Amino acid sequence: MKEKILQFILVLVFIALSAAYYYNIFGENNVDKIFLTLSTFLFALFTGFFISRQAGRYSEIRKLTANFDGNMSGVYRLFGHIGKDAQKKSGSIIKDYYKKIVKNGWDYSFTHKTTTLTDLHNLLEQVLDKGGGDGMKGVSASRIAVGLQEQQKIRKNMVALREERIPAFQWMLIYLLTAILMLTVSTIPSALLLLGSIIKAAFIISVLIVAVLLKKLDELRLFEGTIGEHSAQDVVEIIDGKK
């Protein structure tokens, strides 16, 4: 829904800019070509670097999130080899965690206190204390312990990557370069020139889209949803028996 609203706003801005450039003169003379070239170069340089870095960060977190969710569903299935009651309790713990993730976002456990992994560890200890360390149950218990240990490592990596956002000072630089470039392009005379007005408006919209894309990558929001949203829902459906 938000994506459609944003697209609609950009279309309106494009139409408004095209009309403004066609009927109004923002500059009496042609803007200095060196100034335009420098502003375009700096904008492309900085946004290109940040987009590349944040896109890599986004991909890495998606990969880690998929591994974390895959391990979690695997832990749930392994509890099934120990006992139905144990699997039911583990499913309840995991499901409660993922319901919060689906509702509040993939990084909920980083901004709020959660005891999911600790609760699963305690459940495993309770099961083993009651007896059940032989045969398939013992193998499953060992694999659960290894899986939970791996979850801790993945979580630490996710926390580190989450904190690698663009600092406020660098955002100020990006906003400044965006404003300079937009003003510079706007001063290119295009009064009563339809094609020139449309091209200028399209260029400004392209600059805005680049800034919006960078913002979405920095906030780890892309493809009309939060990162790991569908993966989390998949885990819930596995526990519910839908998959």
C-alpha cells in the first residue's frame, strides 16, 4: 500500500515539475556545465557507494535470516524425535517468538528482550533430565544443542549488520548533494520547451528515486515488505501443520 502511494506521489511530482519547467524560467542563462558535472559526479559517487554497501548488507542479512529460520524449523522437527509433548512445547515457544516477528519486524528480538533460545535450552535440559538420551532421542538432542549454538552465532552476526546503518552526518551529505543537483538541473532554461521540461522532470524524479531506494536499503525495507517477513510466516505455518 505504501509503495503504491509513493509511486502515485512521484507521478504527481513529475507532472507538476514538467508543467513548472515548461511555463516558468528558473534560470536566465545556462547553468555552468562544470558545476552541473561536478554535482552529478559527486551525487553518483556517494549514492553509488552507499547503495552498493547497503545492498550487500541487505543480502547478507536476508541470508542470515533464512539460515536462522531454517535452523529454528529444524529444531522444532528434531524435538519430534524426542517426544510429541516436547515438540508441542518447543512449537509453542518458537511460534510465540515468530508471531512477534511477523507483527513487529525481523529485528524485534534486538530491540526487545526475548528468551526464546534460553527457553528452548531449558526445555531440552528438562527432557534429558527425565531420561531420553539414548538412540534416536540422544542423537536428536545433540543436534538440537548444536543448532541452538549455531543460532547464537547467527544472531550475533545479524546484530552487527543491523547496526551498520548510514550515519546521520553522511545522510546530511546525501541530502545536500540531492538538493544541489535538483537546483542545478532546475536552472537549465526550458521555458516553452516540452521535451526539455519532461527530461528535466524525469531527471529530478530519478534522483529522488535513488535517494528513496537508498533509504529503503538502509532501513532494510525492500520489495514491499520487511526483511524475513515471509520466512517467519513460513516457520509459523510449519508449526501449525500447514506445511
